[in-house]
Amino acid sequence: MPTTLLRLVTHEDPLRDAGSMKQRVGFAKLLVVALLYGLLFIAAPQIAVSQVEQQQRPTSTPYSGDLSIFEKPGRDERLQIQRVMDLLGIKAGSSVADIGAGSGWFSIRAAARVGLGGVVYAQDINPDAVKYIENRIHKEKVSNVKTVLGSPDDPKLPSDSIDAVLLLKVYHEVAHPLVLMANLKPALRSGAKVGIIDRNGNGTDHGLNSDVVKREMAKAGFKLLSSYDFTKADGQDYFLVFVVR
């Protein structure tokens, strides 16, 4: 058999090899581009949040003073806290998160409502507050409250563990609400309600206008379920209830 023919029989066509190589290189380039677009798509929500958070609204400095101020007599009646718990669906066996728990004022009341079959996560970003609550539940022999030291942007609650959340006079201190709520979502069970009690203000005066809260929560993927103004009955305080949209 002639040498040239032998080469054609025993080896692939060099031109076809070159064409295949071009196809492989082209495919590799397409694959790299696709991967880059995929990474950009995955990062897009984070980029969007980052851009929104750069336009940070005024906030109040988180309270770190004497925690006993939250224990003033008559606070139950002024805030109508039993009605608040009714509207949040807190009942025997519920799992509740008290975000920004402070002295544990609400945590203790929620613990009595949920009973031994339920649990209350008393969460705060202040280690002194967490220690204060730990001492309190030990002294008062409350066994269904668990303390959680969170961070300003992450409540650090267990996944799929919460039926109801209350942020009591805390939201105006949250500097990055979209990030905080994004990190809260994995902890929420289906249908979980998120309650926010605060007062109207400009953000720096330990209050934040309710329309700002509604707008931010909508951006965070929550739907306003109901709105009330019975807490304290001073024309300034409000109680908003949200669910994941």
C-alpha cells in the first residue's frame, strides 16, 4: 500500500483534526462565557442588596444601657402585649423569636404563652443583654427560653424553626434591614408571622416612620398582612405584621 494512502488509512485527516480542534476551542470559549454569566446571575441578588444598602438610611445607636428600664410597671397594658401575641398566632407549642430581646421582657411573657411544649429564642447582639437574660431565666426557673447572640446583620436562628417573630422597638436600630431579613428567612417556617412594633421617627430619634418600614420589608420580600395603632395609643406607636411573600 502506498505510503500516502497508508497514512490516510492509519491516521485521521489533519484538516479534520484542525477543524475539530477549532470546534473544541470554540466550545471551551462558550463554556467559559456561560460560566461567567452564571456566576454573575448568582451574585446578582447580592450585588442588588449591596447597592441598596449603600443608600443607608439614618439609624439609632443600639441601646446598651441599663436593661431594667424595660421592666417598668404597666408596660404590659400599654403595649397590650397579650393582644400582640394573639395577632402573631403565638399559642401553646409555638416557637418564637424575640429579636433584640434586651432584658428578656417579651421573651418571658412569650415563654409563659407557649408553655413547655414551645420555645422562645431570646436573641440580641449585645453580649451583656444575652448574659442578663441567661441570669434571669436561671433565677426565675424558666426552662423554655434559649438565648442567642446574633450579629447586626444576622439573627443566627436555627433553620426552619420559627413560627412567630417580634422586633419590639428594635427595627429603627437596624442599619441593613434587607440583609437582616434575608438572613432571617431561612429560620421561618411556612406561614410564620413577623411583627414589628416601633414608633414614627426619622431613624435617629429611636423611631422610624411606618411607611419606611413597609417599603423596606417589601423590598426584602415580605408582604404586609395587617397594621395596627393600638400599642401605647399615643398616635406614634404602630404594630405591623408581615409574612414572606
